[in-house]
Amino acid sequence: MSMSIFEVIITIITLFTLFGVVWALKEISELKKEIAEKKTVSPNTLQLQLQAYERLSVLSERIAIQNVLTRIPNSGLSSREMQHALIDNIKTEYDYNVSQQIYIQPEIWKAVDNLKEQNIYIINQLASTLPGNASAMDLSKQIVDFLINNPNFSLHKIVHEAINMEAKKLM
């Protein structure tokens, strides 16, 4: 039984095709395994992520304007001094927690960043409406009136809920 050249070529092509399919299936299997391993979050990583969301939840509460306002004593300060104290407090809280962004979803960090920026903007805008000789009490009253008259203006509640939802996804 002798094989013709045509049959030998067909056999070789079939073998190469078979080896190619086996190799491709093996590569796909290994790739799926790598992807599954990367998706699997270690308990330590999960703990770090949950701690980061916990810290950002505290941060969102601490930089909420009404909470910053209650932490800064306003007796004897001018409105400008109060403005700077409020903004410095927000920035300090934010800077203290900036490293948490590596553990969380980028959208959540952007929301926290937007909350900080919005609160600074509100304080600056309200302070700019006061006369130069206004007191810290005048600025505090201006801020409280704004918050009472615009309860849905602040991102605080939205950001806080987003942080909580992301943390619950990990649990």
C-alpha cells in the first residue's frame, strides 16, 4: 500500500490543522484561566477595597458643608478667615484620603472629587456675596440659609449613596 504524493500532502495538512486546533484550544483554555485568576479577588484585596469605601464614606460625611461648618469655631473670625478655614478643612480631609483612590472604582473617586470641588465652589460663591467687613457668623448664616433653601443642590447624599452601593457590591 503505497500512498500517493497527494494523499501524503493531505495527511500532512490534516495533521497540521489538527495540531493547530489543539494548540488554539489549549491557548484559549489558558487565557480563560488567566482571566479567571485575575477576576478572583484575594481576601486581602477585598478587605482593602471595603476599607477604602468605608474611609470614603466617612470622608463624604466630613466634607459635607453642614458638617464642616459645625467643626470650625467662628467666634472672632471674619468671613474671609472663615471661608479659608472651611476650604482648608475640606482640602485637608480630602488630601488625607487621596490614597484610597487606588482601591476603588474611578467613577466613585471622581464623584468624591466633584463633591469636594462643589463644596469649595459653594463656599467661595456665598463668601463673595458678603461685604468685606462681614463676620464668620454672617458667612455661616449665609451657608445655612443656602443649604436650607436648596436641599437638593449638594452632591453629598448622591456621592454617599454611590459609595455605599459600590461597597455592597463587594460584600
